Amino acid sequence: MQSIRGMNDILPGATSTWQKVEAVLRTVAASYNYQEIRCPILESTALFTRTIGEATDIVTKEMYTFKDRNDESVTLRPEGTASCVRAGIQHGLLHNQIQRFWYLGPMFRHERPQKGRLRQFHQFGIEAFGLTGPDIDAEVLLLGTRIFTKLQVQDKLTLQLNTLGNTVSRQHYRQALVEYFTQHQLLLDAESQVRLQHNPLRILDSKNPALAELIQQAPKLIDYLDVASRRHFDELQELLTQLAVKYVINPCLVRGLDYYNLTVFEWVTEALGAQGAVCAGGHYDGLVEQLGGKATPAVGFALGLDRLLELVGNVSTTVKPQVYLIVLTDGAKALQFAETIRAAMPNLRLLVNCGGGDLRAQLRRADKSGAQIALISDHPDTITLKFLRETLPEQQLSQEAALTKLQEIIDFKRESL
């Protein structure tokens, strides 16, 4: 049997890297006082068709959608924001309140699998509700910047900014785009022809190099902004400059989901080939009301962990035990001693020999495991402590003395690191 195409296993050798990255994400989110929220992987299909947009590629081509046993249409979540908003409305967390959430978990899209693009992929996301000014945009961007700095990948990423304005200014811009691309309709590829009818802004996001010059010469949304949207964008840029956050303006940057307005942004890299977007987000002030809640401003981003791990360096490593317990006497007593050690030293990596074997065989296993120390349970009342990586004499100790000695050794090694 093989795993389903595009749904990869994360093996024990790689999970340690994932855990380190996830620990950074949790720590940084907590330092900004964002709270974790956990939503279901399976949601009603209507949640995504209403929020993402029925004409988007995600809804028309990529969602894993099926009928459940009640003949209701359900979908494996393709992104996290819609679920987060749905949960906030359902549990009364958003109206006239300020909330800062983060989430972490798998998402699903039926795309052509390739490096940096999987059908089951993993995202870390943050969402801030109830705040309107450019200062919350700046906070979100600072949070992302801190993550990349702590993971030492900031030099591999470029922050791109744009603004989509409000609904009215975007509608005027949409009309200008339709007129422009209609004049050049014969130059558009099949995908852009469809987008011209349903969402012409998405043509700006085309990866077809044959359209690059045409897109570059298209009208720019910033020329159609209302006064408030332009002021919001200008103030954000001033904040980022004062905070020494590096960015570039990309007037062709749009988001692939219909619910965005005002600030949009992406962190992109050239280190991953075609899959250059590592983290993306922006404002979505109309989404809560669109799902039946009261009008609530919101901003957030989603960060692709699979791509981030590629930048960090997902090097397979086996986590080695620090101590190996060799069992030559009463197995129950040896296991009980192991539990005593774990209770006293919860961060110690202790591996107990299982499956029997004489002393020589178990010592070979202990050495192969990479452990620094072997504890040999060779007498009902004593333990032999043997150093496997250092030329030091063995010590025969009571269980209590062996535990004390072990604590001294491990503490000393930690201080020496």
C-alpha cells in the first residue's frame, strides 16, 4: 500500500525539525498574546463557497467535497480563516470585541503535487478581529517578521505589500481592468479568459510569463483608491519604515480569495522555485458580516509550514536517548525504576531494553542507540552505571543513589552545553 498522492508522511527523523519550528510559532504568537483556536478539519461546503468565492480555483477545482451519510455536502478545509470566523460567530466571540487568535494544522486542496505544493499541507495562521487602524496591520507584519528572524530565514524572504482599497474603489478599478483586458483579449490565455468574466483582478496573479508585459502595463489599483484607503496604506508604510521592517510595493499583488480588502501582503522567496509564496494575508473586513455576524474588521495571515520547513532545512535526524536501561534481573522492578527516573527527570530521554538478551547483546543495543549512559539492572537491589562515550569507571549503586548520580551527571552536562 502507498499513501495517497500528495499526502506525505512526516517520518520520525523529520518530526524533530517540525517540532522546533512549531515551538517557535507558538512562542512568538504567545509573546503577542494571541490565543490558540482549534477548528474542525471538516466543515459544511457552504462555508467555503460563500467566503472563498464560487468562481475561485479553490472552490471550482481544488476542494475535497463529498456527501456525508445525511446527504449533506461537507468539505475538508482548504484554508483556516473561514473556519476561524465561523467559530467566532457561532460562539459569540467577535461582536464588539477584540480577539487575537492563532491556529495550526492540516489543510486540503486537490492540486497537482510538486515541491512546495501538497494536497495535504500544513498552515500556521493568525487572525485579529475588532481593530481597524494600520497599527494592527503593522503588528501582524511584525509578528511574521519575528518568526522568520527567529528561524533565521529572514534573508531568504521579501515582504511584498499592496492595497485593494474598499469595495467602491475596487469596483471602479475592476471596471478599468475589464476594459483594458477586453481590448487585449486575444492575448489572454484560457485561464485568464475565464477570470476576465468572473474575477479580473486574478489575472494580475497569473504566473504565465507570456502575460507578464501585458499585466505590467495594466491599470494600477492605487490610482483608483479612495482617500481613506490611501491614507491607511500611507500610514502603514510610515509605521513599517519607522520600525525598520523592509518591504517592497507590488502593485500587481492580489489575493486569491474574494474576501480581502485594504492591505494585502506576501512573504515570497526565490529559493523554492515556482512555489515562492511562503506566507500571505491581509484585511478581510467584510467576511464576518458575509457569514451572518455583525460587521467586524479583521486582518491575518496564513503561513505554509511545508514551504517554511524547506527554507529552514528539514534535515532528518534521529533523536537519541540519553540513558539506556539494561534489564538482567526482575523485569517488573526494572520497569518500576524506569518510571521512578521519569517522574524525577521528566525531560530525560530514557530507553528501556525490551525483548530480553544477555549483557553483551543489550550493551550492543545500548551502544547502537547512541545513549551516553547505560544503567544495568543486574541485581535486585543495585544498579550499575556505565559510561558509554567516556572512559570513566563503572559505579555500582543503590537505586536511590543511582538516581541522584544520574541527576548530577545530566545537570552537569546541561551546564556544560
